[in-house]
Amino acid sequence: MLLIMEKSWLGKIFSSSPKVLPATARPGVDYTNADVQFSLGLQLASGAGVAQDYAQAADWYRKAAEQNHGLAQFNLGTMYAQGQGVVRDAAQSVVWFGRAANLGDAGGQYSMGRSCQRASMDGLPADAPEARIEAYKWFQLAAAQGYKNAEGAYATLTFKMTRADVTEAIERVARFSVVKELKPLAA
């Protein structure tokens, strides 16, 4: 039997990895700010002005994503989907796309639509209608923001859906939109 023990607080202090700042670190910049972290991730992923480093980009995206930065969540999901800087992991990709989608990120919504559409084809036939309804919802939400190819994706999907399924999907879009509008008021 394998026994896993947590490190003591002292062990955690001395074994923690050092905070990695970019070589171009500037005094006065708040590296705990999600927008700054996202920008660093973008800079490292694209190699704009620095050596391209997907692993560090993923770390910075994760820091911003954990602070509910939608675009960082989408980019992190993309990195997991493509295995850039992280081990390719479809499940983690969907988790991050889902978080971005729920924040209203059009790229995350489109990616969730694609994931649901794939699930409708790859999963159990009994689960296919539900997966198509969710795919339609996410494609519709992305299309409402002008996301490329989203309108065609949900339009094509309707050929495999019943009238009742399309109606349910449209209702889910409306419920999602109402919830998104109410959240700022509740804050």
C-alpha cells in the first residue's frame, strides 16, 4: 500500500518553486493583476519581444485564468487541446473552455459548442440529443458575438435536431443571457 503524506509547512516553504518573472520585469508592475498575467502569457506564447516559451505562457495564463480572466481561460484551454507547454489533455481543455464560455467569452463558447458536437457523434446514441442541444446553445451564444463560423455551425446542427430540441436550445440561450445580465446587478 502506497502512503502519500503532505509536506510540513516548513517543507512547503523550502520546496516551493521560485516566482518566475519575465526577464523584462519592470519595477512598479503588479504581477498579481490578471490583465498583466494574461499579457505576459500572450507575450511568451507568441514570442513577441521575448523567447517563445509555451510552458511559462501556460503558467501565466493559469494565474490569470484562476482570477476569472476569460481570455486567459480560453487560451489555457487551447494550450491543453494542442499540448502547447502542457501535456495534451482534452478533459482539462474542456474545463477551461467551459469556464471561459460561462464568463461570456465567445471563443470559449464556440469551443464548447465544438466539444459538445463531437460528444454527440462519439458518445452513446441516447446522449446525442442532449449534446446537440448544448452545442447549439454554445454556438448560438458565440454567433451572437460575431464569432467566425459559429452561425454556420448552429445552422448546420439543426439538421440533426428535432423541433423540440431546437426549441429547448433556444430557451437555454435565453436563460444563459438573462443570467449573464443579472450577475452584474447582484454584485
